[in-house]
Amino acid sequence: MFQKILIANRGEIACRVAATARRLGIKTVAVYSDADAGAKHVAVCDEALAIGPAPSKESYLRYEKIIQAALATGAQAIHPGYGFLSENEEFADSCARAGLVFIGPPASAIRAMGSKSAAKALMESADVPLVPGYHGENQDADFLRGQADAIGYPVLLKASAGGGGKGMRIVERSEDFEAALKSCKREAINSFGDDRVLVEKYLIRPRHIEIQVFADTHGNCVYLYERDCSVQRRHQKVLEEAPAPGMSETRRRSMGQAAVAAARAVGYVGAGTVEFIANQDGSFYFMEMNTRLQVEHPVTEMITGTDLVEWQLRVAAGEPLPLRQDELSIHGHALEARIYAENPEKGFLPSIGTVRRLRTPAAAHFEPGAGAGAADPAAVRIDSGVREGDAISPFYDPMIAKLIVWGRDRDEALARMSQALAEYQLVGLATNVAFLKRLVESAPYSRADLDTGLIERHRDALFPPAQATALPALALAAAALLDGEGHPGGGDPWAGTGGWRMNGTLVRRLAFSDEAGSQVVELGYQRQGWSLQAGGQRASVALVGREDTQFTLRLDDAVVRGNVVREGETVHVFTGGRHVTLHHGDPLAHAGELEAEGGRLTAPMPGKIVALLTEKGAVVEKGAPLLIMEAMKMEHTIAAPAGGTVEELLYAVGDQVSEGVQLLAFKAA
Ligand code: ADP
């Protein structure tokens, strides 16, 4: 076994790999960009070396630097994590040339699976079922359109070199093909430096089911069952689970065997995932093979009692697989939710900023491999590279954490997931926590009515209209504001006796605004506390206790508990499993501000202008796409907020813009 490894990654996966290495007594070397000098992955490794500026191209993707770092620190092997260099055959080759072990498959297997098109050709010859489509070399636009016409709409365009849903475009009609092809190629060249595409039949209501495979250098290859990753937004996974609901033993075996056949066809070694797209009737087609550890590998670890990073290390060190196929079995059910810095209400736009407050549900310290099979694994696991005070920058993936839960069955796991999400407290940037909670509690997800369109189809239920903040949350916010401000009489404003009063009565008015509008809370001084009135409701309220940010109140006869965190004029209340954001201050002033923001066409985040879809003087309708920005490696369309006239375009294609700058002058009709 190795004595020291270098981890060529950042964030949660670097921390995850380091945890297993530490358990096995292997020393770790971290590498970091200038933006990550203070990052958690640097703190949890034994040594760390700087490799360059923040942009990944100048740091995490510079493999000569990384190989030098490994040689300089005496590391014997490099773990690439996922993303970055994990599926880069040149990097794998360079490691070997430098006498370092690449903890991953042979470069030839990465090459074979690296292009979705080439992989399909290979699988076709190995008799693995494929989605009808064209995956050849001819990239002529008219030819491709002809292929799409022949396949029948809707079709899906994919970047051959693709990953992470980037470049993917659904085309509904022949007339739309050309525009979609352009946009797909543009994103493909930006993200992968390769604009080749393939065309596939777009399946209706499919499920994404993938098989974890593992092979060693002694000719053994096993499958560690399936993961269902059907719940996606923008073709990217949001919730994953293992095993897949409704999977029969026969189908499990045939998919497992097809995956092993795919791995064997390319002489695979190490951890890999064969992705299938499955119809509701159970028929399945090969989509692609990911030649690395997947983000969602923890759900497989939880149900099989394995530590897949330990397996990777053992296999890379030349040891045989720890278990044979007949020694593997499924124990219980596991779910993973990806907690992202993003705004689900605004089309899942990534959000950047600093995590000002982070409280997580109680999770067992991750003990990889603990309780293999016998005892129940820890019920809640959190894999994260982000701590309170850390920033989510525009340079890297906006994932904050992976929340993984285990239960004896799916229902138990679901209940735990919903409880764990309720206990998450994140302040400082927009997150998808509340959305995830609605999603796991939604009827279709609870009854496992899964397919890749679940979120879109249940949009109305998953994005309910904003509701006025309920009395308990308002009472908590008011309590925190009054408690924080001290008090002119010097006494405790909550003390029922003594206290202070003005002419015998005192009414305090606090103005709040939330997504649904503004609310005025009136607090009247009473002998035993205060009377509270808001939105036509009235209750008596008394402060029972306060500990740091946690307040306990009596609201009439009920006890109400919650955490209140102030960020300037914003008050965050966490109570009853919800996060309520209130603005405190003059509600009218605030409403004006919000309106102005909606009318100005500003960059939601730093990025680059990639296309202008309108021109000076154009008269457009509400919702008309005006320009496309690329930020955080994704395209964002800026649309007209109302019908009106484009008065001026302020930037050209290729310009870099910073967050909040005005992009164009627009006059609403
Ligand atoms: P990437 O490598 O960019 O993640 P994949 O090929 O793995 O792309 O596909 C990502 C997701 O896109 C799938 O999980 C599925 O939801 C959807 N998808 C892919 N191919 C099809 C198809 N032919 N029909 C319908 N949906 C598809």
C-alpha cells in the first residue's frame, strides 16, 4: 500500500479521499489554487502545495504542476477525485511517465470511453443496447439535421466530449434544429474545447439508472448494484438513491452484467460507472461510462457497507478486489441530496457569496467502511468541503455539501432526509435546501414515481406561491430584534414586571417584508410579556429563554422555538423546519428597490457575454431572450422583464462582465 498520495482536487471529494487515506494511515498532500489557500481540503491534508491562480485552467487543470508537486513531496500516487483531471487520459499517461500511480483506470480505457460517440460505437459492437441516434464523425449541420429528421422529434443533441449536462439541447421541431445545434456547439467548445456533437432520440419519461462497477488488475470485475439518479434539474442530478425503486432481481442482474461487459470491453481497472437510460417498462440503453468515482458514490457505500475510496487505493496498489460478486449484498436504502448554492426560484441560477452561518443536522463522523454489512451504518452522513465562513466563488462548482441518509427501507430513509434538511441552517447565499425538502416530501417522490422530468412536471407543487410569514416566525423575529436592541429604560424589554412604559402603554411597530409582501407587527406591552398583532391575528407572547441565536417563546399556550440570525436588515428565522427570510425596515423603501432591480437588466453574476439576441431599437415582448451570458460554465439567458424597447446594448460578445453591472438599457412599454 502507498505511504503518501497526492489529491489532485478540491472541495468535498478531496476531503472525502483524505478521510479514507487517514484511516488507512496514508499521508496526504493537497494542492490548492490562490482562491483555496484557506480551504478545508488544505486543512485536512498533511501537506499542501500551491499550484496557481483561481481559474481551474491555471491551477487544478495544470497537470505538469501537479505532477511536480507529487514528485517534490514524495507522493507515490495521485487521486484525481471527479471532474478536473479525473478523465484526462494525457494526465493518466503523464503520471505513469513520471513514475507515479494514477488512481484510476488505464489511459486506454479513459480514451475509449472519453467520447460519448466512440464509446457508443464500441458498445454497439459489444451488443450493449443503445438509444437510436447518430454518433458518427460527419458534423455537417444539414447532414445532422437530416439525421434528426429521420430519427423523429424530439431529439437530444449532446456534446460528444460532454459531461455535467453541458451543451445538451432538446430539439422539438426540425425548424429549431439549427439554432439548437449552434448553441450546443458553442457551449461544447467553451466547456470541453471540442464541438463535436451526437444526436439521439429523446426518450419520454425515462429514468437514469447507473451501475457501479469495480475491476482489479487480476481480472476480477464486479458490480455494486445500481443507483437511481432520475431526479434532475438542467440534466444534472439533484437526488440519488440506491437501490433503484421497483428494480427486480432479474433486471438488476441483467443490467449489472451488461455493465460488467462494458467495463471488460475496455479492459477496465478501478471504480467506474456505467450509465443507462431506462424506459418505464424497464428496457434500458447504454448512455455512457464515467471512468472515475462518481459524486453519488456514498449511497452505494451505505447499502453495501464498503468504502469505495479504499477499494480504489487497494486496486491501484495492485491488490485484488476486497469482495467477490457473491459476497456483495444490499442492506437497506440510501438517499443523497446535493446541497447547492443556487436559486431554484430563478431557474437554479448558481449563487455566490460567503457562508455566514452553517448549522448541520447531527451526522456521524464519516467512518468509511464501518459496520460493513453487520451493523446499521450511520444514519446521516455529510460530505462537504465548505465550512462556516468559507466562500462559494464563481470559479468552481457551487455544491456546498452532499447530505446522505440511510434507512432500513426507503420510507425510513425519506423520513430521515426530510428531518435532516429541516435541521440545515445556511445563511449568506441562496441555497436549494427548502426546494430539496419540498422535493423529498412531494407525492411523486415519496411514492417513487421517478423519471427525469419529475421536477418540471411538478413545477406548480414544487414552487408554491409565496406565503405570508406565519405568526410564530414573526414573533421570533420581533423577539430577536427587541432583545438585540437593549432598551431605553435599561431593563429587559421582556421582563413582565418592573420594566418600562410610556404613559402606561407602549406599542412598538416593526415593519417586515417577505416574498409575499409587507407585514407590520405590533407589540403591545402587557403585565406578563407582550401582546402581538400581525396580519389580523393576535396572541400573547413571552420570552422563555434565549441561548445564543436560539429563542424560546410562549405564544399563547404554545411553546415556539427557533433560531434567528441577523444579517444587516435581513432577519433569518429557522423554525418548524423552515427558513424564513424577512427584511426589516421601511417596507415601502424596500419595495421600490426590488422593483428597480427587476427593471434593470443586470448581470446576475460575473461572467462572459456569449451571444446577443437582440439589437438596438428592437421592440420585444415580455420574456423575449435578449442576450446569453456564460457564468460558472453554464449559459444563462437574460430575458426582457416586460414588453418594451431595447435602447442600448452595453456590451459585445466576448466581453467579461462583473456581477450587478447593467447589461443593456431597456425601456418598458
Ligand atoms: P452528461 O454526461 O452531460 O451528464 P448524459 O449523457 O449522462 O450527459 O445525460 C445526462 C442526462 O440527460 C440523463 O441523466 C438524462 O436525464 C438525460 N438524457 C440523456 N440522454 C437522453 C435521451 N436520449 N432521452 C431523454 N433524456 C436523456
